[in-house]
Amino acid sequence: MAELLPRAVNVNRTEGSLSVVWPDGTTTTVPLMELRQACPCATCAEARGENPHPGLLEAPLPVKSRSRGLPLLGDVRKFQISGLHHVGRYALGVTWGDNHQSIYSWAFLAERRRPDAPPAV
Ligand SMILES: [Zn+2]
């Protein structure tokens, strides 16, 4: 399997998007809002109402009261990146403006390549 280690990762704070340049020259651009909403961590999956144990639950989980408040949807810091770091050779770690940490594997980001962005070959 070809190595999925990007040439570059750029954050466009003006546009509010993250671009990944792949070894073959193609680029994945993901709006930060979309990226945050796709955060694969358990906390966010649960907040999105995804069932972490498919097949085990038939009824939706009751809404739990949380001791720590979740950021409001209108909280723009939630969709701003305050830091990026490599997680080994397989993933990108993102620290958001509200201090939430997300890890996106390169494979996950590669899957978000848009069909309207043809390879630059
Ligand atoms: Zn998360």
C-alpha cells in the first residue's frame, strides 16, 4: 500500500479550511467546520448521536446532563485551529480553539478528496 504521508498541511484561517497536499500532487481541502463536525473521537460521536455500539441499543440514548458544558454551536472558537501536530506517521492531530483535540488519520483525510479536484499530473 502506498504511503499516505502528505507533502504539506496548510491551514487557511481566512477561508477557514484545511488543505492536505498528497504525494501525488492532489489536494484535499476540508472546511474547518466540517472537519470539526467529523471529529472521530468518542465524545463527538456521542454528541452527534451516533451509537457507539451498533446493534446493542434499539432506543436512542436519553439526553444526559453533563457536568462540563459542551460548547454552543455558535461558539466560533470551536471551528478555529490553534495547533497542529503529527501523530506518529499515520495521523494529524488538531487542537481546536476551545482546546478540544482531534486526531484524523491520513486515510480519513484522503477519503475526503473531492471528485472535482483532479490530480495534478
Ligand atoms: Zn472530538
